[in-house]
Amino acid sequence: MSTPATSPRPTQLPPPRQDHFAGLTGANAMATRGMAETEARILKAIKHNAMVCIHGHVGLGKTFAVHTILRRRAPETTVRLRYNIGANMNEIRTHLWSRLGLPGEPPQAAGPCDQQIRDALEAEPRILLIDEAQGLGTKPLDYFRTLWGDDARRAAIVLVGSGNTRQKILNNPALHSRILDWYQFSPLTPAEVQATIPAYQKIWATAPPELILYADDIVGHGSFRNWARITLHLHDALEENPKLTLDKDLVRWVLSRIDPTTRHTPQRN
């Protein structure tokens, strides 16, 4: 008698279309250096049931890269956690309880609640993805360190954050000493922009390299979020008025929409 196959657990990761800023239509996931480095850290976390941290300024593609890699490598075992700034311990435990799929309401007493959470993490492999880690206080960060344990190493943990994420972890020596690997995102270099943006969205496929560098200099600044904003504005403008030409003047118009302190006077032929 064969054993019925168990249904795969529904993924907690959002659909890929939600990763692009404002749902940018036609945007492609690019094989950047940041994507490759992120994958290396996540694979190490999975292999060693370890803690790793992915950090850097906002808008550089950290969360996008992490979601893309985890969809590929661990879609069913990823427990995605994201908390409001300053979340208290009751909120931390309640959300984790729910995300782990534990039955009923969590015990009000911290001890029994934490024991059941630890048991669940020890029962099967999990990856705790903690996004926006910069918003967590000292107690929540230390809580995840204790859940991970030492000898137990109950779950791989991927911390993702911007701003002062690294400094917060440095200020917590017990947590910092247990982070196995780090990766800091940085803006795309001009060479990376030229290699990446033409394939990012069809608007840029035939754009001259000098126009792409110009757009990066005045608006993009090597940030995928900035490039998504540029592309959204250009897409709408060209859709509404097909007679427009993708040129420096139109890019400067986009800058005037993103930065209202920028004056834009259309060039006259």
C-alpha cells in the first residue's frame, strides 16, 4: 500500500510581479553581481543552518534578490517575517507563531510559547527570512538569536535590512558573533548600468549607451528602484504620446517629476 504524497506547503514568498517597484510591467530579473553574491550567502545559510545578513542602502535590490533566490532554492521552507518598526515581543511571537502554521492561539506565557516555536523549528528544516531588520529593537534581534540557538541551530536565518542594520547587529555582540557571512549591496557601477539596463525593460533595449549613462548620472544613480521609477514615467509618457522621443530632454522631464525642485524647460527645435 503506497503512502499518499503530502501536499507541498504554500510559499510565503510574494509573487515575482510584486518585487518590482510599483509593479513595473515587463521588468526582468537581472543577473547582477549582487544577485550572485546574495545566492552564495543564502546557499551557505542553508548548507550550515547558519545566520547571514544582507544589507545596504534602500532601493538597491536587496529584497528583490533574496526573494528571487529563495523562490528558486527554498520556496516551501521559507518563513517570511516582516515587522513594523518597534514591534514588541508579543507581536514578534504572535506573527512567528502564525507564519509557522502552529494551531490555535499562542500561549500568553512566553515560556510555553517559545518552547512550541522551538519544537516546530526543530521538527523540520526552515529558513527564517527577516526583512526590514533595521526596524527591530535589541530584544527582538536577541530573541531570534536565542531561537537559532548554538548546538541546536534550529533554522537558517537570513537578515535583510537597510540603514543602520549592520550597526544594530554590531551593537549586539552575542548576535554579531554568530553571523556566519555578510553581504553589503552597493549601487551599480556605470559599467554595470550599461551592461544591465538595456535588458532590464524593453524601453531601454535600443537606447544609446550615452543616454543610459546620462539617465544614470542625473536620476538613476545605480539604484534599481530609481531605474524603475524612471522607466515607469517614460513608459506612461511614451504610451500617452507616441510622438515623443526617448532622449535627454525626456529624461530631464522625468527628473522634474521625481524631484520637484528641478526645473524643466522643454527644448525647442
